[in-house]
Amino acid sequence: MDFFVPRFSAIALLPALVLVYWIPLTIYRIWFHPLSRFPGPKLAASTSLYSHYFNFVQGGNFIRHLEYLHDEYGPIVRTEPNELHIRDIKAYSTVFKVGSRFEKDARFYGFPFDGSHFTMATLKQARPRRDLLQPRLSKGAIDNAQHVMEKSVWRFIDLLDRHRSHDEIIDLSLAYRCVTSDVLLGYAFHSPFEALDYPRFNYPPAVHMDAALMTSFFAKNFPLLFTLAWNLASCLPRSLLKYLGISFIFDIQDVRHFRFAFALRKLDDQLLYPTMLDMLMDPDQEKFGPPLPMSDLVSEAAVLLSAGNTAPSLTLTLGTFYALHNRHVLETLQDELSHAIPDKRKLPPLDTLRRLPYLTGIIKESLRFSLGAPGKLPRITPDEGAFLCGRQIPPKTSISLSHWVYHFDPTIFPDPKTFRPERWVNDRNGELDRYMLSFSRGSRSCIGINLAYAELYLLFAAFFTNFRPVLRGTREEDMEVRDYFAPVCNGRLKVSLGV
């Protein structure tokens, strides 16, 4: 028995050792930390578990809790031991302006896109890569390639037309993920993954997108634990992972699909522009440096696929739901489209679609609801600190300004939880555009904004010109958004297409 005493004593000491470490740390964080003078819950000041509770126990719901915190504590709230959250549109404009010196928080960005321009902490690092990609993502370049994107759009409409029945239920959330994937990659790489080929839109990355986003969000918050689990899972056979329900991690992260597409891509003689891949692999080395290694190419492709697919597909999903949920919205939209598009099988130029006020209102209101990135996009204050909301913030402080609190701020958007395209139609001077944050702002804003808008205009116009769908069991609470870095809906959009 004496043999077991030392081991038992060591185990019994562990809680005491944890307390010896945790109690002084908590005292320091609450009363002596550089951020101790900023208001907020004491529990949030002492541990990140406060925000983790809302994000993981309550399922990506911290963005909603932020509304309560700001109502309680004011425009600046300490939400974690080393982080402040700010609700003030002037502060947002300062942090996210062109040439801002508030760089990305490197601790937050990284997995799963290491090596891409998106994960680079400083603008100096990211600018050459952004400048390299920008010409192919300009409005003019995208307008000139409308016919390329329409190939996938009309294939999508034809597939839906085969399911035109009052009795057949279509998962439109999946369908939108498939078509936006093919539109994006058909334009960017001349190599669509043919997601629309999968029966009933069961393209694996589309099916597993929500789970992948949740996994990525977990990885950002618990990197060491995730790395351990990832390495363990990578040692297991795919068949076992499928049985455990987690094979999606490797289905989506499997870069062989990208490598295969890169190696075997063939340039269509009728497409007179270089792909984005060509630009990355054969850049002007005097301006942009040497060609990218394969790992960075894969990361850039993954960023384009994720950002160009996740956000537009959700925006289409939400916009379609709210149009079907409100008869007035649907009838107003379809009346406008019927006059602008007399031939259902021929879309007008993108520039014409952009001038349709109600369609544009639908798109902007859908973007307001879909948010782009609903939660924190942390930035680091400069070496001299920052003066925001009348307070001096210490240097190298991580600050977040979540899009949720701005897009649903009643002082900016009256009755913010109501889907109302008219707010944009009546905004003739474009004042509200200053508060549209779905693509972020400033020098690090989303470079794919023009491509995303093109997808939305083409797909909304083609879909609502050709169909008058009916909701089949989808409720408003199913369309509520949770924050897993990218937005995830509670449920799926189910419709029937009628006859």
C-alpha cells in the first residue's frame, strides 16, 4: 500500500497547483492588467471560457450576447482577458479605413488557409498578393466574363427545372452551394469542380460545409487541442473516420483535388483571359516576386473557394427565404424582373441588372442578414495605442468590431430584424452603403466583392425569373445565423418548385 502513497499524493496536489497558478493570474487580469480599467463582466476579464461558453455551449451565439454587453457597459467592453470589443461606427471606420495601421491579430488568423493573402498579418505582406489577383476580380473583368459564369447558372436552372413538382422537396441551401462553387471556379480557374453533377446536389464539400466551418472555428479557439485531435485522426483509416462521422475534415481539406485540377487544367481557346491560377503561377516577378509554392497555391485556391462559395450561397439562401416568406417582397421582385427580362432564358448584361432597384435592394438586404463574417475580426492597435470612443487603448491590444452589432443596430437600420429591401430602394443617396460591412472595409477588405455581387445578380435574376417556389417546412428560426467565423444557419432552406 505504501507504494501507492506518493502517486496518490501527486495526483491530489494537481488541483492545488492549478489554484496556485490560476488565482494570482485571475487577480492580475481583473485588477492589474493594462485592460483592467475597461468595463465588462469580471468573468470575461479573468478567462476566455466566458466567450467560449456562448460560442460552443450555446452554439455560435456570442454575437447576440454582445448586444447585451454593450447595452450594459457602453461602446467598449472587455470581452476576454486580452481583448476589447467596440460598438461604434466611427471607431469601425477608423480601424478599417484604407491605409489603417491596425494590423490583423496573427493569433486568430491562420488555419485553414496558412500561406494565403487572407492570413497574412500585415498589409505590407498581403499587398503584393492582393495586387496580383485584383485585375482578375475587377468589375470590368467580371462583366466581360459574364458568359462564362452563365454556363453554370443555366445548368443550375435546367437541373432545378427537372424537379419542378409540387410534391418534390429541394434542399436549396445545398443547391446554392453547388452552383456558387461551379460559377466561382469556372470563372477563376476555368475548371469547375462539377458540383452540379452530384445527384440531388449532394456534393461532399457542400453537404459538410457547416461541419467544416464549426471545426475550423474550434481550431482557431483551441489550436493545441485541435492539432492533437487532427494528428490522431490523420492516423486512422478513412472508413473509421466515416463511421465516426468526421471524415468530412479530410474530404474538404484533401488538397489532392486542387493538385489534380492544377496539373490537368486545360485552357479553353474561347476564354481569352488568364486564370487566377496562371497569374499566381507565372507572376511578373519584378512586381510580385517569384511563383508561389504549391502549398500557397492551394491556400489561395481554398480562400477563393471558401469566401466565394460560403458567403454568396448563404446570401442567396437567406434572400430566397425572406422573399418567399413575404408575398409582397416576392411579387414586387418578380414584377420588376418580368419587365427587365422578357426572355426567361436570356439575362441582360450585369450592368443592366445592377440598375434594377428592387433586385438590388433584395441583394443588399440579404447581405446585411448574411453578414459575411458575423463575429470578431480582431485587429491590433499600433505601437502608440489608439484613441477610440473617447478612451485611450494601450498599444498592441486586440480589438474586435463584430459585423453583427452594426448590421442589427436599430440606430443605423430601424427595425433591424425585419427583412425590408425598401430601406435600400429608398436610400437614393447611398447613405446606407457606408454601413454595409459584409465585405469589410479598407485595405484588407474582401477582394472578391465584385465577383460575389455578380453571382448574386445572375442567380437571383435567373432563379426568380424562372420559378415561383413555395417554402416546405422551413421556418424563420431555421434561417437564424450562428457565428462559426463564417455564418451558419440553424437549418436548411427546403422548397418545392411547382409546375
